[in-house]
Amino acid sequence: MNLDSLLGELRLGLGDAAVLCGDELHGRALADWSGIAAAAPSALLQPSSPEGVSLALRLCERHGQRVVVSGGLTGLAGGANPQAGEVVLSLSKLTRIEPIDEVGGTIVVQAGVTLQQLHEHVMAFGWSFPLDLGARGSCQLGGNAATNAGGNRVVRFGMMREQVLGLEVALPDGTLLTMLDRVVKNNAGFDLKHLFIGSEGTLGVITRLSLALVPLALSSQTVLCALPSFDAATRLLQRARQRLPGLSSFELMWDNYFQAALDAVGATPPLTGRYPVYALIETLGADEPTSAVGVESLLEACIEDGTVDDAVIAQSLDQAQSLWEIREAIGELLSKFKPHVAFDVSVPLSHMGGFVEAAIADLETRYPDLQHLCFGHLGDCNLHLLSGPCRDDAQMLEIEELIYAAVGRAGGSISAEHGIGVVKRPFLHHSRDEAQIALMGRLKHALDPAGILNAGRVFESFPGAHSV
């Protein structure tokens, strides 16, 4: 491969401003939030259209040049971090939002649009996009689909996959697949978009998305509950599902996380005393009085029978945001606990209480000098665990082996919503057996036989691939 020849062709096709290398890369963010080291790439490509992405891939494949796709760089699995010899393909210039279908409640956007930009745009038309993440201001919609992002409202709306009606995808050979359905029902052959949602950019590059919207909620209720036990939290979740039709979030924080989060954001404790676990509940509805009565009635019944020890209902948007700041303090904690191990796992709800109790006890016994914090999206069985600051890479690997093996034994998943990337690649066998991994490799080989796209992410190699 002649890099200079490739860069010349790329500049001719994309324009000089879209092809950066050498000193032009200094000061540019190239690494995600995982803390994994990023190598200096051979070049940074910034095409401004889907056709530009297609052209860049076609030229790179022709020259045998490996490419890593870069979005909002909010990932936690190291998948977007360039490796030695790679070219970075950034989607940051793909920011067009097409006219909204105000009747059908759909919209087509380019992959570089951020989640917050979409939220603000559709709100003006009386619509909402239900996916919500703490990284909403930076994460891009193409990356949200490529990793099948989850977030805070999965309990009601499902993951990113459920919000995507169609995709436009550039394949590694430059073929541009336009599958931008704006209807829910389309059984005309294979629904190919699902190959690319959650594939972490290993099969193709998402350039545009057709998304389903929901009517803008006219009211919301946010409640923080103090609970005596994990079992009480599961009872509260069951009752909330039965009695709150607008239930959109049910977030659980163990006391160790809650106290660390209060300290990290400098917040005043919203409740007096300390409790084993805390639940943050959100409802979205059309009628504020009805929603408020339903929440109050649920809390009264649960406090009376001992399911809830104490609770505070947000009386304003500012107070609701202050409660969410505690839950979303993970960004501050990740910075404070470096170097750390951050887990994003799924564990069946029936096993989660025992899993957390055993895991924390084991970690505290083996690593008493570290802090071990737990929180999660209880409504969808997604548990997050943070351990740190760690002594070195060897200690981090020990902790990963311990937790991922336990997740496998519990019948869970080593990645609930963050993806595999390179961080979790060595542990994939705890969630996928040999036959499944082999089939994933065959799909990769079929769509990317030269192995140029996001090589070494998800799995180390695949049949016919170059060694990575």
C-alpha cells in the first residue's frame, strides 16, 4: 500500500480540507471515554456527505488501508480508538436533519447529528425522540445505532434498535445501501438494518437513519425512593409497572454509589439518613394531575407496607434535574477513580440481588483498598459496576475475569449497552458460544473480506482476515 498515493486520491475526491494528517492532527480528540490508549492515525478523514463516506471506503479498500470509524467518542469499550496504521473516518460533518414528517412522526437524520440536537429539533414540532443518555450532548445518532444504545428509558421505549425504522449504510467496498423505511411494517424480504444495528461498525458505516418519534409528553413526575433492600426494589418495580402507565425510567443506585455521587457533584442529600438502595423513578404522560395522583397513591401504599422507607417527589424541573444529576454522576466518578474497571452487564432480575451481594463481598475481600460502586437500569436488568482506582493493568484484568465469569454463570451478558469494542473482546466467550462467534465471523468476512473496517473490534480475527 502506498499511503501518499491513497491520500492524494482522497484529497482529490473529498477535498483538501477533509483529509488531515501529520501536524494537522495535533490537539484533536481521537480517543473515546474508555481510557484505552489511542495510536496516532495515518490520517483523519472528514467527509461531508454519505457519498463522501462511500468514496473514502472504496478507496481505502482498494489500497488495503484499515479504517476505524469515529463518532461522538463517548464510547466506553475502546472501539473508536485508532490503532497503529489506521485511518480515522470521522462522521462529525454529517449533521443534516431532513424535514420532519409531522403527521407520521418520523424523521431522517445524518449519522453525525447528536442526540441532544435531535431532541431539541423535534421538540419544536411537538414530538420527542425517546432515547436518552447522560452523554446526550456529545454522542451521535450513528454511534447510538452502531452500538444499539440503551439509556434511561428502555423500560418503556426499548433500546435504539426499537427506534430505528431504516438505515443508509456504506459497506466496506463503498456500496451505499439505502434502506430508509419510514414505516413500521415492511416484511419484503430480509430486514437488513438489523445486521448493522449493534455491530459496532464492523460490517458497514451508518450514514443516515430513519427514526420513529413519540408525542411530546406534556407532564412528567420524578421521584427518589429510599428502600430497605433489593427485594423491596423489585416489588416497587412490579407495582410501578402495574399502576403507572407512563413509567419511563426505573434507575437503581446502591448506597455506595449514591454517597460517592453526592460527593462527586457536590449535592446536598435529598433525603435524611442512609439506606441500602435508592430508586429514581420517572413517568411521562399527558395529564399532570392524573400522573401526580398515580405516583402519590403508589408511594403511600408502598410506604405503608414497608416497601419504601422514604421518598421525595420533585416539585419543579430544576429539582428533577438535581435528582438526575446524582444518577448521572458517573462521568465525574470515572474521572475521579482512574485507573478503573467499569462494567456494563446484564443479569436476570431474579439473580441480580444475589449477584451484587456476592460480587461486592468478593471484591471488598480481595481488593479492600478500592471502591466498588453499583447502579443500574433495574427495569431492563442492566447493572453497572465501577471498581477503582486500580493499582495496575494486571489488577484490572483480575477484576474483569472475576466479574465476567460470574456474569456468565448467572446467565447474563458481559455487555448490556456499551458494546464489546477491544476492552471486552477477550471475554466474549462468557456470553457467546463458539458457534455464535463463528457465525459472526462469517458475516464479517462476507461483508468485509479484506478486513479493513474496525479490525480487531468485537473479535480478534475472522476467517480470511489479515492478522490484527
